[in-house]
Amino acid sequence: LDTIEHTLKKLDLPRTDVRWGRMYLERALLSELLGQHRTAVKWAAKAGQEASRHNWPFIAASANFRLARHAMRKGELDAAHARLVRVTKKVSAPPRF
């Protein structure tokens, strides 16, 4: 993932390019698989913030889903529910290409 980030920077892709969001999600997934839950939450939150800023509905939905799963694991069911509602709204929105 460091190589991907380096490549995105080298290509001088604008921060509005959805590939940045995909990279943040991949970092979140990898961190979660490695048991680094705090880091996973950090990257999922970053993906969600950038998704809101740049109107990336798929990235926003995926980030909220990851954050909801984390909240469920911690027993924070109200927070998880709120995140899942956001996911539902994002995936119900008309597609943006």
C-alpha cells in the first residue's frame, strides 16, 4: 500500500480522485486483518471524511460499514446503527459515475 500511495503521489493525482479513497479503505482493511483496530478505524474515518468532501458515495458507504462493524465489536450498538443507516442512504442514492 505504501507503493500505491507513492504511485498516486508520483502521478500527481488530485486528492479528488477516488483512487485515494480506495487506498484509504484498503489500508483500513489490511489494518483490521492484522488486528490493528485503532489504525483500521483511523483509515476508515479518513476514507469517510474524504468521501464526504469529494462526493464518493461508494467509499462513504464502505467506510461507514467498517466503522459500524468496529462499533458493534465494542458494544456501541447505537453508534453502529447510526453508521448502518448512513450506509443504507449511500447505497440507495442514485449512482454517480
